[in-house]
Amino acid sequence: MRDDRFFSDYGQSTLLVDGTISSLTQGSNVIAFKADSAFQVLCDLASPHPSLHTGSQITVTAEGSVAERQPSAVLLHGCVIP
């Protein structure tokens, strides 16, 4: 996303994202994954998962075509925990 290549590389793909939750947004289903840079991966879960918490290791799937550019992140909509 940062180099404007996300859609050309992943726009027609189903993504498998594996990582550690660095934050959860209260009142929504948006989680942030830990990253080695300031650029983040955010995931809007298709359904709530009350058992998730910061530090949880999870895997999600998402469609690349519905990703949204954020100022310092890519937001994946409709993420599903398989």
C-alpha cells in the first residue's frame, strides 16, 4: 500500500494474514497487527470475537480487493478467522 503496489500485487487475491494483535479498537471489530515498521495492517473482522485480546496470535483471511488505504496502514475489510 505504501508504494502503491498493493492492488496490483494482491487486489485479486485472498490474503492469509498471520500475526500478533497489537491493539483492539473498542466498540468495533478492528484489530491492528504488530509490525516491524510504522506502517500497519488493520483488520475489520466480519464478526465479533470477544475472546481476542492484545497479544493474541491469530490468522485471518481477507479479500485484497476490498482493502482500503489509510494514512499509515492498510485496512482489510471483512476479515474472517478460519
